[in-house]
Amino acid sequence: MKVVIPKETANGERRVAVVPDVVPKLSGAGFDVWIQAGAGLEAHHDDSAYQEAGARVTSDLTELFKDASAVLKVQPPTLDEVNLIPPNALLISFLYPARNTEVTASLAKRNVTALALELLPRISRAQSMDALSSQASLAGYKAMIMAAARLDKIIPMQMTAAGTLAPARVFVMGAGVAGLQAIATARRLGAIIEAFDVRTAVKDEIESLGAKFIEIPLESSEGTGGYAAEQSEDYLRRQRELLAERIAASDIVITTAAVPGKKAPTLVTSEMVSRMRPGSVIVDLAAESGGNCEVTSPGEETVFNGVKIVGLYDVPSSVSVHASQTYSRNVGNFLLALLKEGQIQIDFNDELVNASCVTHSGETRLGFGGAATGNNPSEGNLS
Ligand SMILES: NC(=O)c1ccc[n+]([C@@H]2O[C@H](COP(=O)([O-])OP(=O)(O)OC[C@H]3O[C@@H](n4cnc5c(N)ncnc54)[C@H](O)[C@@H]3O)[C@@H](O)[C@H]2O)c1
């Protein structure tokens, strides 16, 4: 069985799907590992490191893809790349089928079995394959580092002969994997941290990392249906006002609130940004799905009323060494989990396959598997 790792071609993508360390694990399971020349360079793995690990390296794309059983990538393939994948081969990568409908259709047309890593259910068995978490954790760390580097202040309190410097105030909105890592990083740097999430269950985790959970206690609803609706509007208004206050008091705001498969919710309006002190920094990790901040320019760094707003894409790529290292463990573990008696087997009774499979046998699977099986975290299918 030949497994192929092409060089990533998406703009700014610096990760590689498999690092040399993972090659012997794949070879040991019966794969001939082939990698495109230069594929690991941006993650600081040269071709000779792959050769020493037992992989074959080629710059000839026809030779690379010929008779491949499996292709491992980070980003969804382009239409040209789809045409290189042999019919009936397996593809594992991030795919985001809802926003890559043309690519998904052409994968189906080419008879490729495409498994989307982001659709894996978040069950214990899939933890070692959870590329969303491994990459989000790095993004959360880097978001805080990017914010600190752009702030014209230091983060920790300093008592000097020239007076006391107050610690920076950080507000993290959305405390999933990325948000919690941003909090942990801010804490190590010495910031005072507050955090907010719609899931109040995350309060304990936020507090255990040394941050304060911002919440508005719900009032008891004793009235009739009409009254309850009014209260809810009042609740939302008070919530917006409290968030606006906390944002205005912060030197750094890091937003990570994503809703899988949907546009990111707007949490920071332009009016809220206007209330921030000039020189403050917002890092919007949801920029790729539209942004949590109304004035984020997706993919760019901008300044609004003196506030720096970072909406850069693909933050994990900026730490390509660790991002590739963790991603390759995830993708490698998934591929190995598909082996039955030494052969790749696409078994729809396996919930990992059923949830993540986007195309198979010439068809696009209805609801993209994941959507149909409810692996959306907001649907509560978490372990
Ligand atoms: N194997 C597992 O059990 C497993 C693995 C990974 C993650 N998880 C859990 O899943 C949860 C979400 O993971 P994620 O980081 O991928 O989530 P995500 O990237 O989809 O969202 C980030 C956070 O934003 C929050 N959010 C969404 N809308 C919001 C809004 N309007 N206002 C404020 N916050 C909002 C979400 O509640 C979430 O905590 C976390 O609790 C995480 O610990 C479980």
C-alpha cells in the first residue's frame, strides 16, 4: 500500500501532513511512504530526513501519485490536486465540505473516499486523532503571543525604583480548546485575565487556570410567556453591556468563539471597539469563519480607532514545527485505525468512518456524515 504526502499548496500554509518521526510507524504497518520533494521544508524537515526515516522522495507528481492507496494532506485539495489522486484512493485531510462544495463534488466524481478530520466525533477513541484540538491549542497559545508582541506595554506587573507598572488585562471570549490555552499562556505571562463563554460548564476550567469567569446570573422567570421573552431581551442587553464594559477595560481581547459549520457570532461590535483604549489589541481567531469582531478584516491586520485588530488566517502554520508534529500524529493514528488485517477498510459501522466520510463510491454523503451524526460540539456529543 502506497501512502502519499504532497507538499501543501494553499497560500501561507507551512505545515506538512507527516513529519519524519511518523514515517516508521506507517512503514511498520505495511505502507510504502512517498513524499513530495520539499514538502517538509517550511516545518524544517528536509528531504534527507524523510529518506533516513524510510520514505521515498520525488518531485515528479505523476510518479508520486501513481498507484497511491492513500493521500494525507493538511488543507483541502485544490481541483487540480483532486485530479492527481487515483480513483478509489483514500484522502484524509481537513475538508470543510460545506464551504468547499466544488472540491467535494469533484472528489466524489473521481471516486475518492474522502475523510474529513474536522468531522471526527470527539469521543475517547478519537482523542489521539483530534486535529481540531491539537491545532486550536497551538492557535490559542500563539494568539496570546501575537497580542503581547503588538501591545505597547509589558504584560506582568513590575515594581521598579521608577514606580509600579500595572499588569496587562486580558479578556478571552470563547473558552474552548483555543481560549483555554490563550488563558494559560496569558497567566504564564503575568496578565490579569477574564473570560466568557456561552457554555457556563466551562466556568470551573476557566477559574482553575487563574482567570475570572464573566457571567450574568439569570433571574428566575415567574411571569407568563410574554414576560419571559421580555426578560430574555433584557438579559441579552445586560449581557452586551457587561461584555462592552469588560472589553473597554482590557488591553488585550482574544476571541475564539466558533460555531462549527456556521459563520462565527459577532461578539465585539465596532461601538465596543471604539470604547477601548488606543493601543489595545484584539486577536480574532474566528477570522476564517467571518470573525467575532465586527471590524476584523479577515486575513489581515488593521487598526480601528487606534486599536490593533489581528485577523490573520491559519495561525497554527506560524508554529509549523509543532503544528506539523501534532497533526501528523493525528492523521497517522486515523490512518492506522482504518487498517483491518493489514488493509485499509472503509467500514461504515465504525463511527469514526461514518461521521467523517464526505465522499465514497462516487457519491457525496448526505449531511457529510458528521452533520448527520451530530458531532457538532453544540449538540453535546462530547466525551
Ligand atoms: N474529546 C473530547 O472530549 C473533546 C475534544 C476537544 C474539545 N472538547 C470540548 O469541546 C468544547 C468546544 O471545543 P472547541 O474548542 O473545538 O470549540 P469551538 O472552536 O467550536 O468554539 C470555541 C468556544 O467558543 C464558544 N462559543 C461559541 N459561541 C459563543 C458565543 N456566542 N459567545 C461566547 N462563546 C461562544 C464555544 O462554547 C466554545 O467553547 C470544549 O469544551 C472542549 O473542551 C472535547
